[in-house]
Amino acid sequence: MKNLKWLTASALAGALVGGAAWYIVGVEKRLAHSFRMVDVMADYQRYADKIHFAGTAENWELAGWYLWKLRKASWVVADGSVTEYRSVKKYDIAALTQTMLWPVLNHLDSAVEAKDPAAFQKAYETLVNTCNACHHATQHGFVKIVEPDTPTHRNQQYSK
């Protein structure tokens, strides 16, 4: 019985140490890897498109999923893990993400949680306007985002 307790404790300790090591290595790899801003913007656009159609169809679970994906994509910008693809005027994209995008995502999250179509539409319009305001602030005003009228990914069902 004593050996079984020791074996169980040893296995648990090994799992904890192994799990912690795996987590640390994963974080180190992530921090060493930089993401291109153009690729993150493509993720933003794809997820925003999908959020729009899921929310419009009142499929709140799907809208919440894509909102989470959009928020997750924003983390690499907010923590400074992105690189520019061309030289532009210096600006703090991490701060812009935190001060401009994250509050809008919080409003979208509230609308999705409340399952409120009107609040969702208003929050989505704010998202589009915020994207354009950020593009303007970062010398990319020529990139104009609009509310989509047809899903980019038409092989997905957005309704429940």
C-alpha cells in the first residue's frame, strides 16, 4: 500500500513537472516566433466575416467561437509578436489593439452573450468603423473594411 501511494505521488509529480515544462517550452517557442501583420489581418478579416454571418443568423454559439478566434488572433499583436511587411510610420500597434480593438470585442461579446441581434448589429458596425479608423491611424486608410453581404466562405452553414 505504501508503494502504491509513493508510485501515485511520483506519477503525479512527474505529470506536473512534465506539464510545466511543456507549457514553458510552448511559450518560449511562441515568443521566439513572430507573426506577419498582413497574415494576422487576414485572420481578423476571415473571423470578422464569419462572426457577421453567425450573428446575423443568431447562431450565438458559432458567433462566440469566431469572436474567441478573433480575440486570440489579436493577442499576438497586443503582445508585440508581429512584424511589419513594409516600412511605415512608427506607431504602437500593440497599444492600438488594446485601446481600439479590445473594447469593441468586449461589446461584441456582450451582444453575443445577451443573444441580442440589435446590439450585435451595432457592435459589428462599430467593429467595422474601428478597423477603418485603425487603418487610417497607421497609414493604411486605403484598406477599407465594409460589412459583408455574401460570406467569403460559402461552404459553411451559419444558421443553427
